[in-house]
Amino acid sequence: LNLLLSKLLMGVLPYYALKQRQQEFGFEGLDIEVKKHQDTCKQAKIYVKGDIEQVTAVKYAVPSKSTAAKIYKVNLDTYMCTCLDYP
């Protein structure tokens, strides 16, 4: 257990701290969250209002563009989505 804690504290955490600092200063490109948001916004443009079915006041059904029979469920009240890209 001591070896595991030592390895974590002396090796792994400093590595990720450095990666975070590099990302903050733009050395690693866009922040991962920002990049994911931009990708999602680009993909969202392929949908039109008619594609989305309102099930309840806060629940929607959205058909997959890649798999014809697949329907994703979106809940605005709980901020949940059944799509694979949703974190």
C-alpha cells in the first residue's frame, strides 16, 4: 500500500498536474471540455427541429443519424442523454 501511495504521489499526480498546466497555457491545444463542446455543436447542426420529438415538457426523443433504428432520450430536467457522446 505504501508503494502504491508513493508511486501515486511522486509520479502520477505530478504528471497530470503538468499536463493540466500545459493545457491551461495552450501548449496542448484546446481545453478538452471546450473541444468536446465545439465538436458537439458542429454535430448538432445536422439536426433540424422536425427530427426532434417532444415526449413531455422536459423529455425529447432524438433519432440517431448513424443508426436508423436508434432513438436517443434527452431529459432537460436531469441533464441526461442516452447518446454515447454525452459525458
